[in-house]
Amino acid sequence: MIHSRIVGTGSFLPPRVVTNEELSKKLDTSDAWIQERTGIKQRHIADPSQASSDLALEASRRALDAAGVKASDIDLIIVATSTPDFIFPSTACLLQAKLGVKGCAALDVQAVCSGFVYALATADSMIKNQMAKKALVVGAEVFSRILDWNDRGTAVLFGDGAGAVVLAAGDKPGVHASVLHADGSQVGILSVPGNVCGGKIIGSPFLQMQGKEVFKLAVKVLDESAREVATAAGIRLEDIDWLIPHQANVRILEATAKRMGLPRDRLVVTVDHHANTSAASVPLALDEFVRAGKIRPGHKVMLQGVGGGFTWGASLVTM
């Protein structure tokens, strides 16, 4: 039986760091207020010249290098993003061109903060069905472009960045199981309810969120999806070495780990210095802990996403 396995990780953060103190000079907020409610201390913000594909390119190069794989060896590129460079073509096609390769399949996945898990599950399925042998799976976002920087309820929460993995076919199980879900009836609690028509913006171009509703639903579905994917993989929750939920809010992360019965030291937290980077948050956190030597070969890792749509999902992998 053919399996897929993560053989390399990479990430990239724009150089500019914006602290809570800097935001407090422009907004009615403070470092203490933001940290108490979210755990966030700082975020990285892309330069106006940097698009999602540019961040994706740097993360991809690092993942390819870590995997010892050339870009020309990749036969599938999937980019998860809610902030694409253009309406079309896909950011994946732009990334393919910047990598200097052509011919392989390239597509975007739009599941907001669940995007990377959706993309990973898609690539895993295509490898298992022999439609690809080596896949580049990327989460890349420039959420700073869709924020109302006068709204302290949302502006303080997000940052920009990209994370990537190389997924390769092999004999040993890597991605054991994935589960994906959505509830379109909840579109109103987290959205950017606008579009372009005739050259004009129709609706709002800014992110809007009902924080309390998102919090309640996120904790519930993260717990449920974790149990569902563990059952599908035939692995007990207590045997998981690391839990990497979508990095939205430290309270959500800690509540999820508590519900699952996992100790705090198995919970990966990077939201304090990355903020919420949407589809990039899970691969960013994964790469940070891999490069720090904390996540090692053989470790079982639960990857989870939850976001606008409302979407959620999980993948259980052995590194």
C-alpha cells in the first residue's frame, strides 16, 4: 500500500515585527489587554511589495532544502490561502512559476484557517491514489491586507507568514488519517463579506468576526475532530506526542488540550510571536518545532485547523 509522509518542512516570516506596544499607540488597547485575552505579544507584517506567493516561495525553498528534493521533482503544488495574489490565476500557479518549474498540477485551496489541513488531506489522497509522488503543500497569508486597522477587536489578532511541507510517497505510514468538515450555516460569524464588481468593492473588504461565537464553536469542533481522526487512525489520544491546533488564541489552544486530556507540555504554541496567520499557522508552528529539535522522527503529531466557512479538520501524522 502506498502512503504519504512529510519529509521536509519550511517557513518564512516577513522581517517587519509589530508589537502590541506599537499597536497601542494607534488603537484603544494595551499590551496587557491583548496578552490577557489572546496570548499574542507580536506579529509579522508583510511589506506592500510582498504577496502571498512571495512568502510561499521562501517557505517552499526551505522545505525543499530540508527534504533534499529539487523543485523539478515536485509533481503537485497545493497552496492554502484566503489572501491570494490575484482573483486568478491561482497562487499555486504563481508559486510554480517562481520556483522555475512547469507541468505539474497546481491549485489553491480556500478553507481559511483550516486551509492547510484541507490541503494536506487533498495531497495525501492524491499520493495514495498514485496521482502524485511528491507534493509541495503550502499555507501562505497576508491577512494584514484585509484588516480594518481601526478595529481593535480584529486588528490585534492577525499576522502574515507562510509555512510549507514536502509530502512524499513511501511504504511506511506518515499521514495516518484526516477528517474534514464544514458548516455553511455559520458563515456570518467569521467572514470578509465583500467582492469586486465592475471595478468597485461591493460589501465590506475587511475581516469581520463574532469573537465569542467563534471561540465556543472552535473549542467544540477541535475536540471532536481530534477524537474522530484518532479513532480513524487507530491511535489513542494519550499516545499523541504533539498537538498543533490552528494558532488563533492561546485560550482556545489550552482549552482544546485540556478537553483532550493532553498535558500543556505537549501543546505547540506559537501564537504569542506569530499571532493568527490563518492557513499558515499550522505549518509555521510545525516547522518551528521541527527545527528546534522538539518534534523528531517517529513522533505522532495532531494537526488541526478551524476557521471561517465555518470549516474545521484534523490530520494525524507520524513524522
